[in-house]
Amino acid sequence: MGETPVLLTGSNRGELSLWDLTTGKLLRQMKQRKPINALTVSASGETAVTAVARSSSIQIWNLKTGETEVIQFENDPGKISHLAMSRDGRLIAAATPRGKVHLLREGQVICVLSHPSLVKTMTFSHEGRFLLTGTVNGFAQLWETKTGATVGDAFLHRSEVTALCLSADDRWIAIGHKDGRVHLYDRATGYRIGPAFTHRASIQALTFLSDWRLLTGTIEQELGSWKLPSPKEGTEKELRRWLEKHSEVAPAVEPEL
């Protein structure tokens, strides 16, 4: 929030607390009537969204003023399983138990995205152009947020999808699984890049760094740093050849710890 590093926490008592990470001081505390089941916040730290436990509703918070708005998904009963928000706070994705994801723009539902099973994780691209979703049965899909249309074919795996991320330029997609594997894809072509990055435990977090590395974190507190192929400019045919060559020769490597 501004230049102050902050931490937002939610509790099973319905408390939403904003903390100054430098001093540890409580900046603001807000409260909803029921426990907080899920939580997400915008990059600016000005807007947060919470899921109301045992309810198919979300609550949008203005963290500066404490003002709030409740949105109920009346035709889709069941608790919200996951939330995601774009960096600018304009787009919200809310997943429900029946494999539905409600996509909202500025508080209004613009479409509902259907999946074959429960959505376990979601993330927006850096500029909010895409939404990437992953389910408990290994299904991952990229969506265009403007239209709600799918982008390319689904990414199918046997293991549950547990973490997702896109690079800042939307070039790479990383998909992490419960079996400890991370698969890297080229977004434009849908091609998989090289072999999977393997870990001993379920993947819990993924993030791309600006120096073409991928950070991975597991449920057993393993942290890996993986060097990625540098971007290559050229025609689609040239890029396709480069991707195919990389997939063939890329070795299985241990993470740089």
C-alpha cells in the first residue's frame, strides 16, 4: 500500500487484518460475519477479496476506507474453493465446487468458465489478459479474460494441479503438480519446453524471475531455482524448430539451491 510493505491476513473468526511489515504494527482490522475461507489482494494493496465460509459469496474490500461489497452466486451453491485477482484489482476469479469459475470485472460477473472437476488453483497474467486455471484431476486451461474463450488446447496430466504461473511477458507457462513435477510451456505455440523439473514433494508455489529463472516451492519446504531458455526472436517456424530442439536436448537437472 503505497511504498509501505504490508501483509494481509484472514482468520476463521472473520477478521481481516492489515499489517505494516516493517514495524509489525496493525494498520487496520475489518471483520465479516463468518470465517474467511479464501483470500486474495491486488498488487497495489488497495483491494482485497475474501470468500465467506460455507457460502457461495465473496466480499470485496476497500482496504483504505474499510468499505465492503458482498456478491452472491445464487445459482451455484457451495463454498468458494479458490480466489484470484488481477494486479490492478479490476478482475476477480472465484471458483466453486462444481468446477465453475465466476469471472468478474469491476464487481460484475462477465462469464462463467466450466471445468471437468474442482478448480484447485488460478492465476491471472501480468496485465490481466489471461486467466490460467488448474483442477484436481490434472486439467489446466488458459482463458482470455476479455471474452471468456479458451486459448489453445487444455494441458492434461495425471496428477493434480497445485500451482500455476505465467511469466511477466506472457511467454512462458509453468504448471506444478502434486507428484512434484513442474512442466514448462511456450504460451504462443502450446509446446512443452524440455523435460519436467522434478521434486520430492507436491509443488505449492511457482514464480518467474526477471533473469529467466523459475522459482519452485514444495510442501516439504524445498526451494528450487531453475534456469530457463532465453527468449528467441524470429518467425513462428524458426521458434518452433528452436523449441523442438530444446525439448530434445534439454537435460534433467537438479535445482540450483
